[in-house]
Amino acid sequence: MKKQFFVFVILAFLITSCGLDDYVYIYPVNQGNIVQHSSDRATVPINSDNGTVHGFSNYIIFYRIYISEDLFLSTISDNFNNINPLLLSNHNSIRPLIGSETFGNRNLEAIFRDLGFYFVEVQGASIDNILGTSVLPPGNQTTFLEFDFGHEGDPNMTIIHPGSGSSSYTLFRSSGGGSFTTRPLGDRTFNDSTDLKNREYINNDVNADVADLRRNNVLVHEDDMRYTYAAFYIAAVGIDATTYTSIFSTPSLINVFLLP
């Protein structure tokens, strides 16, 4: 009997010591703290939670562009289907992951990639670096990411560090690591254009980051394709030191921006 009890204690010790203690948790951006200012701006607070996570690497931002017939100055979820049915469908696939307690570090990149999303980039810098450990504020302070699609100039992101100024970056679309080209040629900014809504350029080789517009599975006439929107989601990513694989937080919706 004593021998069986001893074996039970050893097994319990192994389970507890190799289970939760080895699980690396990456903190998400709290969805409830993100402020969406109409369809042209958003404020994302970054706290210091991930400063205590040894595996934390950086924050990543996913995006996809959607063509629409209609203008909405408020892009709340009630308007997603009216903007583009695929926007609503994609968000419905992502929404159960937001704030999920059972996410379990699944490959978030693969989930978004399967939905046609790509990584946001910035002009003249590596977004992985500027949203890496340097973006984490000291102590209980907060860093803010300000997204601006409504003022003069190209859509941009400003990083506001507590007590140490700010840095602004023009937001760039992805080129899919060279897997597709963007139109207009030579312009990867998040600005609306005729080329962006040109159906000839919406395929796997050109503007693969753009979702065409269908209603009831019928392509909408190009003359009615007047506006473009971009859905932005943010998540934290890190490396599991035991498996050397990427680990992810749950995602959060930054906003659905109307492209100027």
C-alpha cells in the first residue's frame, strides 16, 4: 500500500511540474480597452504585462481589405455585412478567439492566413522591431498605439511612449513575402484608388490582400464598387523555449478603417 501511494505521489509531482509550470502564456491586448474613433482612428493601449513573459517577442497586426458599395462613418459590427458580407464572415470566424480562455496557443498566423489576411508593415522600419520589447512601458505605465486614417497624409501609426515622446510610421500593405504584387504599382500605402477596386487586379498574384464584393454569391457590378475598408487585428507573439515554436495570444480587433 505504501509503495502504491509513493508511486501516486511521484506521478502527481511529474504531472504538475511538467504541466502548467511549462505553459507559456502571452498576454493579449484587452479588447475592452481599445478605443475605436469612428471609421478613421483607433487607440490601442499596450501595458507592461508581457514584460514578465520570457518568451514574448513582439506584437503583430493582421489586415485584410474589403471593397464596398456603401459609406459608413461608424464601422461597428452591425455594419459589417453591409460593408461586405465576407467581412462579417471573416469576423465571425475570428470573434470566438477574442478574449477566449480556451484558445490554447493555436497557430494564429495560420488561422488568419486561411482567411486571406496578411501582416501590416511600416515604411522604413521593421514593424516586428518597433512593436517588440521596446514598446512595453515600464512599471504600471501605458504605451499607446494611435492609428490615423482620417487626417492629411497617408494612414499611419504613432507609438506614444510614456514620458519619452512619440514616433510615427506610415502603414504599408504586405507584399506577401513576394508572393503577389500590389496595385497601384509602387504604392503600398492604405489609400483608396481605382486600381484597388479593379477586379482585374484581385487574384492570387495581384492584390491578394483585397476581398472582392459579392451579394448573394453574385459579383457586384464594378460601377457600384466605390469604397474600400481594412480590418485590423492585433495579437502578441513569442517563442516557446522548450519547443522553439511560435506561441500567440488571442487576437483583438483594432478597427475596420475606411481607406481615404
